[in-house]
Amino acid sequence: MNNRSRLVGKVTSNKMTKTVVVEVFNVKRHPLYGKVVRSSARYKAHDEKNECHVGDVVEIVESQPLSKEKRWVVERIITQSVATLPVEA
């Protein structure tokens, strides 16, 4: 097993070729005051087959730098958004 970081987030943009923007949410309790602090971070991730669509929940894994801002690769699609599910006739 490798030591690469893995994150789970939601695809917010897929307008670039072979690249998606994944927003990862983090919920943490403040150590002194106890308030729940929510934060989010956006990562550009490589999507080799252009399979991801906006709203999909994906797992991304850390990789070597692929471009100026891309350091993550889409490992798998956990759940597809409702708009991208295939329609049954």
C-alpha cells in the first residue's frame, strides 16, 4: 500500500479537457472554544477518460505534479450525480 494522500470531494467544474475541479469539505471542532468550523478547499485533478461530471462524488489521490496546478488524480467515482445517470428506456 502506498503512502499517498486520498481525499473525497464533489466535482464542481469539468470545463477543462481531462481536468476536473474537486471541492473537499472539512469539518473540525475549534480546540479552545468548541465551535464547529467548516472549511473547503478546491483541487484540480486529472481525469484521463473525461468520465466525471458536475455533482459527482469522487476519490482523488495525490500524484507527482502534472502541470502548474494539478497534483491530484481521480481514483474512482463514488457516486454519480442524478443528471449524469443513464436514462433507461
